[in-house]
Amino acid sequence: MTAHILATARRSALPIGVLALLALAVGLFAEAYQVRLAYAFLMNLVLALGVQIFMGNSGVISFGHISFMGVAGYVTAILTIPAALKMSLIPDAPFGLAQATVPVVVAAGIAFAIVLVLGWLTGYLIIRVSGSTAEILTLALLVIAYVIFTAWIDLTRGQRSLYGIPVVSSLATGTVIAALVIFVAKLFRDSPAGLQLRASSEDMLAARAMGVPIARLRHLAWTLSAVVVALGGVMHATYLGVIGPNSFYFNQTFLTMAMVILGGARSVSGVIVGTLAISLGNEIARTIENGPEILGLQLPEMFGLTGFFLGAVIVGTMILRRDGILGDLEFEDLIAARRRRRAKAPKPLVPLREGQS
């Protein structure tokens, strides 16, 4: 076990190191707007890797993980907003929550515990089905969570936002969390559980014949991924200081799915690449959507361009490269392959000098 952890740490060193250097550069030289974009990238990376832990290893598409982000975000918000402010926002909150306030760390721990229980319980439903049935179940989970967020007005304030959440997250904390999640995702992917789960996604009958406990492994992956996605919910709430139900619905779901699908769901490195590509592309699309002036030419406003971009990425990837940019390859696989090609490359012939034999 220790050897596996150390090996995973070595394999995670490259992406984590690059991530840390980029975050340092942004923190030192970038403007406030660019820092917010970098933090959004880190948060989306955590969400995408959380989805990858289940979807990339089990082969089951999930539309429901953002509901866990919402649960963690709301729990953190409700427990950390000052009591005086909560008395005006949600004075009728049940269980005496309008008067209760705890530190952010405690609230985050409670949020993770609640998501752990919810992930464990909902996992019992997900592991019993597969294919389109499982996908519909995960979609139903997302819709149910959204209905609760909007309908339980006494606790969540319904469609209106909850504000006054302590802003304690920064680019540094986001980088640390993202690095930790990269390590956890790689650790699970390369573990016996991850290897067996991916094998079952390729041939379920053969995996069962070999004694692979598919249901138990799916349950483990689902629960772990739910807790990782909950990290993204806490990051969201404690950086913006305000949350609303629309932040945890279809827009965030399809944004996260596009990141996972584009880079390659079966690869942690692929998800990193996909998240970076979608983050940059999404920001470019959002800028063009607002009708900017480029080289003296005033472009018209193109409402919905961002959504079109995400849809085009998902459809185009599924048609042209179903396994994503990297497929099931990791950065270390690409580096090793390059070294092998260099080693096999024929060395140039050096002509003998006069007198040499």
C-alpha cells in the first residue's frame, strides 16, 4: 500500500508541480479578474475529477454529481452565515439553524459527512442498474436536488440567493485542494479497485466471471466521487460568499461533463487537459457573446454562444474522438512513449576520419 501511494505521488508530481507554478504566476502577476478565472478553473477541475472518479472508471455516465456540490454549498452557507443576518434571510429555518453559526472548517466537515451519507445511500440505487437506466437515475437525482433547493424556502431561501458566507478561500487554498484531488483521483485510478472497475466497464460478463465485485466497486467509486464533488461546493460557497440554486443545475452539469468528455474520461490527465481547454474556450465564447470590438470591428451580441460552444464540444468529441483527447493515457505515459521513440531512433552515422579504421 505504501509503495502504491509513493508511486502515485511520483506520477502526480508533474501535473501538481505545473499547477502550482501556474497558480504562483497568476497570484503574483495577474489582475483580480484573472485570479477569479484561475480559481474558477481550479474549482471546475475539482468537480470534473470528482465526476471522473466514478464515470471514468465505471463507464456509467452521471448527470447527478452536481447535486452533491449543491448540498455541500448550502450546508456550508447555512452553518456559517452570521446568526444576525440569518434572522433576516431565513428566520424560519428548522432545527434552530437560524441562530446557529459554526466556523467554516466545522461547517465543511459537516457538509462532507452529510454528502458521504447521501452518496452512500444513493449509491445503492445506482449500482443496481447500468446503461441508460443509470443515466436517467442520475439525472433524476439532479432534478430532485434542484427542486429541494428551490422549494424548501424556509431553509434555502428558494430561488433567492443566500449571501453573507465568510469568504475564506483563496487561490492558494484552491490550488492545494486541486492538487490533493489530482492525487486522490490518480490513487484510485491506479489502485486494484480502479483497475478492476475499468475492466468491468469494458466487459462486465468477463469481469463477473473473474470474481470482480462490480456492485461494491461502483458503490465505492460513487461515494468517493460524491465527497470530492462536495469539495467543489465548499470552494464555490467560501470564495464567492453567495450561492443560489441555479449554480447547481444544468449549466454547471453540462460544463463539467464537457470538461470530462473532451479530455478523456478514463484519464486523470485527460480531465486536466479538458478542463483547461473548456475554461479557455468558455471564456473566449463569453467574451464574443457580449459583442466586443475586435480590430475596430464591432461584433454583434450573440446570446447563447457559450451554451452552443459546450454543446458543440460534447457532440463533436463523441463523433470525432469518443475517447477524448488523451483517451486512457496519462502524462507519464506520453513522456515514456516519447523516451522510447528517442531510444529506438537510429543514430546518425559519423564518417571515419583519415587514419581511423
